[in-house]
Amino acid sequence: MWRYVIKRLFTTIVVILVAAILIFTIMNVVPGDPAAALLGSDATYEEILAKRELMGLSGPFLVRLARYLYNFFIKWDFGNSWFYETPIMNEVFTRIPRTIVISFSHLVMSVCVGLPVGILAAMKRGKWQDRGVLSLAMLFQSIPGFWLAMEMIVLFSVNLGWLPASGIGSWKNYVMPILAGVLGGWCGTARQARQSMLEVMRDDYITTARAKGVAENKVITHHMLPNALMPVITSIGGQVGTLVAGSLFMERTFSIPGVGIYMLNGINNRDYPVVEAVTIFMAGINALAMLLTDLAYGFVDPRIKAQYISSTNKGRRPKKNHVEE
């Protein structure tokens, strides 16, 4: 199992490296001159050339790429922002906890709400509980996120005065961004859990367990749920990258200085080092999420864990038995 984890970690590093090469290449083929954009229309040609030299935009592409990869992965130097002229590493590590708090709180709460609600809907198929869950899920998924966030600001901040409308002064500032995401986020998990449970309920081993007189609660927790969780885990793993990237909307609506706003400002200001650094961080989070998803498969289903172990033992030679004559 550990060999599989090490192998996947190596694959994760390769994915991040490829993402760094791609984003650096894309930033260098985008039309326009960042130096000219920063200096303005009144800058002379000599001033633009000097600014390009200062920004590290002069020289062959492969040399600049090698220097960038060396600084990023060996020296852990992300460089300075062209627009703000501040170290990118300090900004990223200051802002990313705020983004993670919003994104992963949203994810955890969506799972904690959506999973049991989806299981309830499947076990009460066709009844009012099932219809109620499906109706609420369709309703909240149909509501635009920006409209819901703005309405929450009007209700809880302007009218009632319970929560602050923006900023990061205390834990209260995070309540509405997380709640606005959870209200629409639990719907996908609930519908996926319901569909998976309904598919598992038709399997023969469930009928056999019930025929043997196994208690219904044990049938659900020991037989249905482990198999029904596989598609749900896949869905949750795929949501991690979307949540981190989608945190930009909540950060902008509630004026939270996270990495999403930082990247948006970098795009608007043609601040390529900022865009490159944040993109690589998001690629790393996505790759780690996929690794944790694969490991969760083995935790939920022992058969997959056995496949992991057998795949790591495949290359080993059997030990010879030395028999003394």
C-alpha cells in the first residue's frame, strides 16, 4: 500500500511540473506586452526594453523557463508581483487559508447534509420524503449563487444586522460565504447518493442479506453504503478543484482577500507571476484531491485495497526456501 502511495505522490509531482510548464508557456504566448501595459502609453521604447529586462522577459524562452522552474521547485522562490511589487509567496500563504476555510467548510458541510439526505430519499423512494428532497435539491440548484449571496447580505446584514456584509474581522465574516455555498452545494451530493443507493438496492446480495434476516440498519450501513459511496467519493473528489477555483465568486461578493481575488487581479493587471503561482497551487490541490480520492476507495472497499497491495507486490520475487540436505 505504501508503495502505491509513493508512486501516486511521484505522479502528483509530475502533474504539478507539467502544469507549471503549460501555464508558463501560455503566459508567454498571450498577445500583448506586460511591460508596456504597466508603464502606460507614454513610455518610450527604451523604457519598455529596460522594464522587460527588469521583469525577466528578455532572453530565450527555454532559458527563462528553466530559470522559472528552478526558482519555483528548487529554491521555493515565486518571485515578486509585477503590479504590487511584493513577494508572491507571502501573499499566497497569507491568502490561501481564507480560501481553504471557505472551500473546504463548504465541501464538508455539503457532504454532511447531502449524504444522509440522499440516503433518506433513496430509502423512502416514491414517498413524501423523497419528493421533498428532490424538490428542494432542484430548487436550490436552480437559484443563481450570486443572487442568493446578495439576498443573504440584504437580510442578515442590512435588515437584521446579525452578520457583517464583508471583510475578515472575525469568524462571523465567514458564515454567509459558507452558508451561501452549502445551500446549493449539498444538492449534487444528495442526488448522487440517492441514485447510488437505488442502484445498490437492486443487487442480489442485498436481497440475500434481507432474506437471511439481517437487520435493516445493518443492511444499509454494512452492505449498501460501502458500495454506494464509490460514485459519491468520485463526485466529491472532483468538486475540490471546482470549489477552490470557484471561491473567487464568494471572495469577490463578500470582499474576502483570498487567492481567488489575488488571481483575478493578476489577470486584469497582466501580472503573470501571480497567475502562474496561483494556478500551480490549484493544480497541486487538484492532484492531491485525486490522490486522496483513490485512497478513499481502498478505505471504503477492501477489494480495491487488495488490488493496490497486489499491484505493489507484483514485481517482487518469491523467496526461495533453502533446504539443507
